[in-house]
Amino acid sequence: MSRFTQRSGFLALGAAGLSVVAAPADMLVGGPSQAGHQTAAASNAPAAAGGLDRIVGTVGPGFTISVSPRRVQPGTYRLVVRDRSSMHNWHIRGSGVNKQTGIPFQGTRRFTIEVDAGRYRINCDVHPTSMRTSLRVAR
Ligand SMILES: [Cu+2]
């Protein structure tokens, strides 16, 4: 719970335009450098407040699970998960990433993820075979 609060604080700073100050040092060294440049957009997708491109995951209210976009380039992203059901969850797993919402949780959760080339599996843990999709990461 405290981790979620910290994330929210980080987002609030980003919305105020202070994301460069708030960015962790490792993003400035190893990331795609979006956080380090205020003037030029480093990627071809629209940047959200905070300087990172967004990946949006949605689950529910029915037996549906999705991610948008379904393909991105390697890099660091703001992941926004809209969990619209108390009987499903949204769970992404792959190289360096393992993020999920709670099954009874309903609402929006935000994460920062760094993805490498490859496929990231997304599913509901209650219905892993019938509710699944994937995110493809490629240059
Ligand atoms: Cu489910």
C-alpha cells in the first residue's frame, strides 16, 4: 500500500512538469533518454504527462482483457491498468517485468516498466487460459 502511495506521489510530480527531477538515476543512464530531454520527443508515440509513453491495460467488467498498443519498441513506459472487475485481474509477465492488480481490486493502478525485445504475456490469474493477450516488444 505504501508503494502505491509513492507511485502516486511520483505521478503528481510528473504532472507538474518535474519529471526530470524525479526520474530515477538508472533511467537517465540506461533508458531511452526520454526523461533527460525536455525539448525533443525521443519516440514516435505520444508522450504522456511525466515524459513516458503509455501502455494501457484493461480488464473487465466482462471476461475481456486487453492491452493497447499491442506492439511497442523496447524502452521505459508508464503502464496504466484499468481494472473494472472484482473477479478478474490484469497480470503482465516477461523479461524483467511482473506486475499485476489484485483480483478483488477495482480501479486504476499505475506502474513504470522497462521492456526488452520479446513477448510479454498478459492474463487474468483466475481465468488464465480464456482471458489472455500479449504485448509484443520489437524495434
Ligand atoms: Cu478472470
